[in-house]
Amino acid sequence: MEPERKRSGSTLKKGRKRRLIPSKVVGAAEATRSHWDLEEKQQPIAKKARLSTVLFAENCEVTHGQLCELLKYAVLGKSSFPKPSWCQLFHQNHLKNVVVFILQGLSQLHFYKFYLEFGFLRKAFKHKFRMPPPSSDFLADIIGLQKKQIIGNLPKAMEGSLPFASSKVSINLQKDPIIQKYGFKKVGLTRCLLTKEEMKTYHFPLQGFLDCENFVPTKCNGSVTDNSPLFGLDCEMCLTSKGRELTRISLVAEGGGCVMDELVKPDNKIVDYLTSFSGITKKILNPVTTKLKDVQRRLKILLPPDAVLVGHSLDLDLRALKMIHPYVIDTSLLYVREQGRRFKLKFLAKAILGKDIQCPDRLGHDATEDARTTLELARYFLKYGPKKIAELNLEALFSYQESQEPRNTAEGVQRLNTSVLECLDSVGQKLLFLTQEADASALSSSKNCQTIKCLSNKEVLEQARVEIPLFPFSIVQFSFEPFSPNLTQEMNKRIKIKWTEMSTVYAGPFNKNCNLSALKRLFKSFGPVQLMTLVLETHQPHLCIQYEVLEAAQLAIESLDGVLVEGSCIKVQRPVTELTLDCDTLVNELEQDSENRGTIYLSGVSETFKEHLLQHCSIFLGLEAMILPKDLKSGKQKGYCFLRFKTFGSAQRALNILTGKDWKLRGRHALTPRHLHAWLRGLARESRLPGVRVIPPPSEQEAWQMLNVDHPKIAAWHWGRKIEKLYHNLCPGTLCLILLPGTKSTHGSLSGLGLMGIKDEEESTIPQTCVCESAHHLPGVIS
């Protein structure tokens, strides 16, 4: 059924001869890497530094360690460090300066709560990403400072090799993080298992989560006891055009025997074998025919119902396997470290077991050896208990081991655990750190760091104007009072409700004898529907439709409001609540977001849409990425997609064609940036009865009445403008990062948000296309 309005669009003409997809249409990551060397050879007259986030993590989350990768690479370049694993910095040697602004106390939640107030930030920075909640020293994490604190006297055995199990150290066991978590007494196997909440916190794949919709469960749903069997697991990965994929799996039984050791051929084109880590080369993998699905099938057969998997950073292994397993022991979390940090497997193997693994003279890691080591570490913990582990004083051992490593400048710079400060020192430069007096960070007391402490944010701002031009690398930290736990919880709830209500429309009135099935088909044509209900409280029936994506709701309003449908002139609108009063303004601003300017949303796409589009790619100039979400249960395409183009003009031309006479599609410009799309899909949908108000807590009511510069909304606008002025004073070619670290407390954690860009960065001129059949995010593409 169609509304009585002239509609453009019909099916693609049948009978056309199918032609081969041009070889130049490839995955974004693959295309990028194939052109990196080309760019170095075919250099423009005036090269400029440029960023690309083609290798963004699948969930759009960038860890603090990955941020550190970028900052170190920005200082020294590829001659000293490998390229960052999650983004690409072209022409690093043409980078002028690096400036990092930190808005301490703010998070991703704050950014979208005050989205309209942060006007400059959302428009100027087209690279945005989510960050995990911060540790107790966020700055030390992103700079790469290693905590070197030794409690008590070092045992004499430290003069030799590890382990030091027989040595006694004068330490306060009560403060040891292992004792604080497990207590002094020995624990059983079930106590060592990660809880569901912990698995969620550490991003393990879980049943029902939207970013795991294509994952396969191991079918291990038996009752786990302290006598359940343990299996050590380790995987090696390579980098393909779609991200990291499995190349080897090793599974070791509790007795130490290897029950599975398989090389695996990735489904997509390999762009980097990561040989230095995996030991896998093209020659090794060429004859392999085993696929991921074969491995998944074998694991489901091998593992008993109560199997417990043991690994080190096991979440990465399970994501590589695309499998979900409910019972896990992660040795990087079992041997708890201070401030949420983790010990490396190589260190634990030496300190606890006296084993040398991952030897530097060997090409890559041995997956079987690593799997067996994690199993032995788990068994050692169960046998000797937390007290025995705490007495080893692992933190002191780690610090001592670090101090014994070669300190030669050339070797130090090459090491991956070198800090940004050491990188700057190696080239004779210093880091500028501007902060408030009250801020306590290890960075402020570090050598090779010029720290200027101020009394207020205003003084930090004034000093930044003067000092930033004098330093090649600057960190400017503004500190904001965190919201109370109650207010934060209320804000989180409101954000969920607001996006649910913005994605909901009411349509009507309809005749009482209307064709309900036809109406449902009509509204589903705009995008995926989560819930559709018939409203009978009114004189004539209305429909309430809750869409999965904001674009679908907006498209329904734009297409059907005021249109004659089955003899009735209907009105299509969002529910009017205090949270949706500014939704028209918000929608307009979302459309202008720098990440959305070149992206379009299409609904009504068929299973063959991808093939048809690529066959006609010559008329869609500048196409960079195609995102085809799939249904969680059936695995089929959802009937909508996002197309990312190089420029707004290219996107507009494509939209006109795809909604024109030759394509039976509905569409508009995108509204949800990549990181926001992923975040919103991860939030549990919340709704309320129409007209029911969310009563703000008294503290916020008072703040609204005050309406002074201390109110969060006013502060967001005020400091957004201040940072804009600072940004405009930066010299062209400056890498600028805006970091909202997030918050972490006993009341809960909030993810951080990062924004980055290079002032006056040059736009990419290389056409390439990425096809991504993923439902949980807009993947990294060439920007």
C-alpha cells in the first residue's frame, strides 16, 4: 500500500546483463593499505598530515593504550614505532605540533546530554570514538607511564632470575589487590569465574548483546562446580580488510595435552599477517583450508557442558572465534593488579611458574605454549591460594624487572612500552602540562615534563594561550566537578528515554475500517520497527511506531505527515514531552555533524542490493563504505543500510539517484554518527507512558533556577567556545585531541569520548569502497 502522493521509484530494470564487480571496489582497510605506499611515492606538491580511522575497533572503542600508540607515533613516526593499530596518520613528518585537551570529569554521556551546547566540538572533529572508563590515573595511561612503586625491601633473589616464591618481602598483604578481591583463604574454581557483570565490563561476548549477533554459542550450559574441567585457550590473529580475524587456535586440556591446534584461513583478504606477534606468514597459511565455521563446529563438539575456558585477555580470543562461552577464567584479571592494570602473560609465567615464554629469538608467539601457560597459572592460583600470590609482591617484582631491562636510548625508543615523555626526550623535546593545583597525576612530577599548575580553569586557559605555541607537545587539562551519583543516574535514564521517544512516531487518525496489515507494511518500509501498537483511546484509531534507528522515524515523518492515506489525511509526529521539545533542532544539528555529512540512510534494500550497487558503482562517485546490518536471529539483512561518501555533494547526488525512478528505495541523510550508533544500540531501551514527567532531583532544580556559569549546560557551552578560540590559534598541521575521560566510582562507570583531527587537514583523494555486513556499528572507513 502506498500513500496517495506521487512516489518516485521502481525496481531496477530486469534483464540487464550482469557484469563483474570492478576490482577497484575493495574493503576500506585493504584499499587503504594498498595505497599507503602509493601515497608515499606519488606525493602532492605540498603534503599535509592527515588522519584516517579505517582500522577503528569493531565496537568503536579505543583503549588508553591505543591512544598512547598514536601519541608516540605522532612524536617519532614509523622509523621508531609501528603504525597505530586502530587508525592511520599519513605524513607524520609534516605534523607541526600535538595538543591534547582533557575535560576531566566529563564523559560520553555528558557530551550527548549537552550535544547542542558542544557545537564547535561536534562540527570541527570528524573522528570520534568511545573510550573505556578511566583508571585512577588516566593521564599516566595515555602517556604510557609505568607505575614503579616497590613496597618494602626487595628480596635478594631479585638479583637473579625469577621466580621469587621462596623470598619473603616486608609488605602489607591487606592492601594487596588480590587479597582485597579474594581474601586470605584458598578459593574454589567457581570463585575464580568471571561474573556476568564482569564479563560485560570487560567486553566479553555475551548472548543477546547487539555486537554479538552473529556469534555462535558453545552450547556449554551445564552446572559448573569446583571439579569442572579446565581448558586453556589461545588464538592468534591477522589483520584483514574487515579487521582482525582468526589465523590459529590452540586448546589445551587440564592434563597439559593439546586437544586442538589448527591454522585457520580468514574469510577476507589479509592485509597484515602480524607475523611478529602471531608467527603466521603467507607461506604458512597458503595451503590451509580450515575456516572459522569449521573451528566453531569442532569446539562445540570438544567442550563438555561444564567446560571452563582459561586464557589471558580471553575476551579477544572469544571475539576472534566469534563464539560465546559463559564460564571463563581470565588470568589477566585473576592475578589482579593495582589501578585496573594487567600483568603480561610473559611476566606471570616467569614470576609464578619460572617459565620463559614468548622468547625474542622466536618468530611470533606459540599459541599452544601460551594456552598451556594460562592453564598452569589458573591451577597454581587454585592450589596455593591468594595469600601465597600476594606474598610474591608481584607489583614490586614487575617494577624491578622493568628497571633491569636495557636502558640504552636507541633500544628504549624502540620498545613498545616506552612513554611519550621518553619519546620526546630522545629528540630533545619537552612536554607541556597545564593543570590545576589540586590535580594529582604522576605526569606532573615526571622529568622532561614542564608542569604549570594553576588555581582555576580560567588560569589554565590563559596560560594555554601563551605556552602552547612554545612546545611541540602540550596537554591542557580542565577539571570539572563530577555530577552526583543520583544526578548521573537520572541523566543516563533521560538519555535512554529521549532517544527512544525521538525514534517513536504517532500516526493518524485512520478510518475504523482501515487495512491494518497494509498500514504496518507502509510504516515498516521506512526502516526496522521495534514495536508497533494500535492506539484506541482516541476517537479514531492511531498507530504508535517505535523504530530501531532514528533515521527511520525521521523519514516516516518527512514522508507521511499531511499525506492522504486510505482516505484520511494523517498527521505523523513524535510524542510531545519535555525531552522531545527540542528534537527538531537536535535532528538538524545531528545532520550537520561532521561524521554524518557524507553518509546517507536507505530503507527498502533487498538481498541483491549490494550486488546491484557495486555493478553501478561508476555512477556513485566517492563511495567509501556500505554498511548492511543483519538481523540478530535469522542472520538476514534488515532491509536498510548506510552508505558513506567522501563528500556531502557525492552523498546528495547518490541519494537523488537511489530515491529516483530506477531504484525503489526510501532514504535521507544519516543522523547517527558511527560511535553514537554503537552506543545507542548498546543501551537498553526505556519508555514511559505519554505525558508522564521525569521529575528532576531537587539539586538539579536548584541549579536550573540559578542559571549561572556553574550550571553544566552553561558550562558546556562556555568551555566549548573557549576551546574553539584556542583551537583557532593553533598552527596548521597540529594534531588536536579532545578527551572526555569518563568517570569511575563505586556508584558506577561512564565511558569516555574522544574527538580528534588535524587542523586544516587535507582531504583524501583516493576513491575506495568498503562493504561491511555488520549490524552493530558504522565501521571504520577512509575519512
